[in-house]
Amino acid sequence: MPWKRRPFDGGDLARALNIADLRAVARRRVPHFVFEYVEGGAEDEASLRCNRTSFEALRLVPQTLVDTSSRHLRTEILGRPAAAPLVIGPTGLNGMLHADGDIGLARAAARLGIPFTLSTMSTTRLEDVAKQAGGRLWMQLYVMKNRAVAEDIMTRAAAAGYEALVFTTDANVFGSREWDRRSYQAPGKPTLRARLDALRHPGWLRSVLLANGIPRFRNLEDFFRQARRARWAGAPSSRSSSRLR
């Protein structure tokens, strides 16, 4: 009988060996609408598929009969040493998956010796990330219609020791994420089905909602409060794109 690889069931995090295993763990631990936020793309997800295909097409060509006793991935990024030619890119709403998601990512990057980029749409204040994680920190910024928001973020990031600004220019209009329509009855308001599904994940409720409250855009909270929009920050939608132009 031919041997078959046993699929990972996603149960024990300590048994996860690769990204696919971690994906299986996440799929079991978080509500479906949260998993879709990370997993899904916009509209027909053509760009998402093309990106994955492009990465899968990359091949590392090994060299043989060479000295590998001092192999390393060290390089320089923006004139400073880095342990590898990698940067953790900005991802918003990490607090939907874990209450300290932003800080956890920043700590991992600092431990590995590579830069971490905090999203404008993070659920942790940029000052808290700098204080609790350290390391090489970069700050992502959208093209803001409200210049006061951009000026506030840049001033605070500079004061907190962020070394670079990552300027995002392709989000003047947000893509139509169709999972929004399935999981939300209105911006920031999950459907009844999504809420019932969340009740099936008590670990997520305990580690996310009870630990840190409803995820919010902490770096923009003062401005949202002025507009009475500091409630649940489920996901930015095309309806809010007018504020990011």
C-alpha cells in the first residue's frame, strides 16, 4: 500500500511545521469572517492568484562543491544591517486575529533582525508597538485626503523612533471585497450568521474581544471619534475610501 502524507488537522500549534499548517490552525481557531479577511482578496481574486503563482514559480538553484561553513543571509536595507533581505509588510486589523497581533509581529521581526512595518490601520497604537517591541520599525501611510491625519501619524512615528515611511499609493479606491457582503450587514456590523459563528470559537472570544475589547483603528481613533466612527473596525470598505484619497 503506497504511503500517503497525513494531512495536518490544525489542532496543535506546536506540531505546525510550515505556513500551510499555520493556516490550518488559524482556520480552526478564528471565526470564518475573520479567516476570510486574511485569506480573501477583492472581486474575483485574480491578483491574489497571480501573486501566488508568481511566488510558486520562484526556484532556488543550489550550488555544490562550495564552502558552506559560513553561509548567511545578512545584507543591508536602507544602509543598515539586516539579518536577511526581508521586511514584514503592513497588515491592518491584526487585532482581529490576536489582541496583541501587531506587537507579536514586531517582536518576531526584532528577534529575527529584520524591519517591521506597522499599518496605518493597525489595532495597536504606534507608540505602544515601539515601546513593547522595539527593533527596526517602519510606518505605513496611505494617501490621506485629510492631511491632518497624515501629519499626525508622521509626527508621532518620528517621535517614537520609526526609521522609515512606507507610502501606499494604490489604495485611492479600495477593491470590492465580496466577503464583506457575505459577512457584514453594514460596515462594521457582522451578520447574525457571522456572530453565531463567533460564538463557536470561545478561545477567540476570550483572547481577542475579552482581552482587548472590540478591535479599533487605534492610530486613527481620535479622528474617528470626532466623526463618531470609533466603533467596530471590522474592515475598511469602498464606502470609506473617500477618506483615503
